Amino acid sequence: MGRSSGRDLAVGCFVLLGLAAIAYLSVAIGGLGNGGPKGLTLIANFDEIGGLKPRAAVVVSGVRVGQVESITLGDDYRARVTLNVDPKLELPVDSTASIITAGVLGDRYVSLQLGGEAETLKSGGVIDFTESAVLLERVLGKIVHNVGGGGGDDEKDEEKGEQKKEGAE
């Protein structure tokens, strides 16, 4: 059987089309194609970001409205998170930002809760009210410490019980 140049050309085009589709999906999912106009830039300072990463989602009522642009350490040694959100959003100046975990061990994202003020945040504005990430390790540590390590009160209760027994005899 001889090789058919028409079949080879068709297979080559099919392979190139597949590679182009993979390249497009990689750029689209990776977010590298977002070099267009920037949205509303906001800054939020957190005591603990707990694994929040650049390009993490920013959501309002569960709807993605932007992403985390950068994370740096501020002059006050707090995490300074720069958010890039939809410029059509009109966020009141008393809005709050919280770092939330998707599920128990999922990725972290920033959730914005709208305030009630009439004045809105402008580009470069600072969200004053923030809630830092809750670290699962710290919560578990506190639970273990309070449940297992709280033996001081139990020992006092046992001593009182023994004293009552001795006094009754």
C-alpha cells in the first residue's frame, strides 16, 4: 500500500487544529489573555490571607465579578490585597471584604458584601472593613486544646469530690 499525500495532509491539518484548540484553552483558562482594559482597582488589608493567591476569584453574592490582582505586604505588616473588579459595579464605601474557603479544603477567594452608604468606592479606593481567613489548623487546635487540654477544671472537680467523700467518712 502506498502513502496518500491527501490523507497525510488531512491528518496533519487535524493535528494542527487539535494543538491550536489546546493552546487556546490553555490561554483562556490560565487568564493570560486578560491583557485588556482593567476594571475598578480596590485595595483591602487583611491580618491573615491563609493561602489566597493572585488571580483568585472576587465574588458578590456568589457571582464572580473580578479577581485578585496582587498580594503584597503593607507598611503596617498586613497583607495588602489588590482587587480588580468589574468597572460597572457601584460598591458602597462601607462594603466589606472577607476571605472565604470553597468547601472544607478548597481554594480561597474574596467575597464582597455590599454596604448601605450612598457614596461609592472609586478606583484605588480602600475597603476598610475586612474579615481575614479562618485557618482550619487554628480552629482544630483550639478545639483540641479546649476539649482535651482543659483538664484544670476537671482536676478541681475531682478534688472536691474526694474531699466530700473524706468528710462523709
